[in-house]
Amino acid sequence: MRVAKSNLFLTQGYQMNAVEIINSAKFTESYSEMVIVKDIELYSMCEHHMLPFFGKAHIAYIPNGYITGLSKLARVVDCFARRLQVQERMTHQILDSVQEALNPLGVAVVIEAKHLCMMMRGVQKQNSSTTTSAFCGEFEKEKTRAEFLRLIGSTLH
């Protein structure tokens, strides 16, 4: 029973809709500068090996008339992380959801994660990590992308 409950929790993302999550706190706003939520913790299960992977997601968007509640971006990460998953697909699913819900001028997503399927089986590399990224709109421009990457790599507080 405990394993069944655990698996239900770990796969609850299949019952979630990321666009609906964002739209539940969608506000008209004229702000048009970069919005970044970084270091969003994520825990997921590799669909190839049924082993965990975990790390952080960084999301940015440039509003185009609409913003969303900041917590909604973290909930979108959970929506996709709480499924049997591969990091590459999850990166694009997050980007596509923000793009669809807000129609911003651009979206950027970077995920950094450690995969137990690489650490405890197979090649057994304890210190490896995987970084994936996806960019659209204004973030396809080198200057905007560089600003985002600089900001997610810095400590401002």
C-alpha cells in the first residue's frame, strides 16, 4: 500500500494541466522586462530506468501584456516532473506551456539535474550532471540569452 501511494504521488503530474495552472493566476500587466524564477527544485523519475533524477529548473519569460503568479512556474515544473520523464522532454514541455498560456515575447528554460540511473547503475559516475536548455522568441537572440544565463548563474541576495 505504501509503494502504491508513493507511485501515485510520484506520477500525479498526469492529472495536472500546466496551461490551466498558469491561467489560474494570469494577470494583465504592462511590465515588459525579463521575469526569472530560478533554482526551482525538481524531483522526477526516469522513464527508462524507473530511478530518480533531481535538480533545479530556471525559467524566464518576457511578458507581452500578461504575467502569472510566480508560484505557478514552480507548479508547472512539478506538473511535468511528477511523471515518468526524460529531462530533455520536460525542458520543452515547460517552455511550451509558458508560451501557450502567456504568449510572451520569449521563454527560456534551463534544467540541471543528477540522474541516479547514471550514478548507481550503468557507468556509475557519481559527479556527473546533465544540463538541458530550450529558448524561444527574444531568448533566441544572443544578448537576451546571455543576460538570462548570467542572471541564473549569479547570486544577487
